[in-house]
Amino acid sequence: MYLAVMEKPSYRTIARFKVEYSDLIDDAFKTTIKISKDNDLIKIHHLSLDGTKIKQKHQLIN
């Protein structure tokens, strides 16, 4: 809300933003994770998005 000058955007505004700028959001997320990992700020064992866990695979099992 701070960035929106205390205005509350509607659901449609947020949904439209996500659709129109999905590539930029994806790039920003990946860049943030890469910079954090490169600077040893995080260690990724699993990554959670919207409550969904995606476990890191250490090796491939045939």
C-alpha cells in the first residue's frame, strides 16, 4: 500500500498488471533469487510459491 500512496487497487487492476507484465515479474523474481544465491544470502533447499513446495533434486534417478 505504501507504493500505491495508500490507495487500494482493485482485483482487476492487479490481475491486469500480472497479465501485462508477467515477463518482467518473472525476470525480476529470477534475478532476485540469482543475486541472493550468488552472494550467499540464501541457500535453496526448496522453493515455495503460493504455498506450493517444489523440492530441489540433487540427482536424477533413472
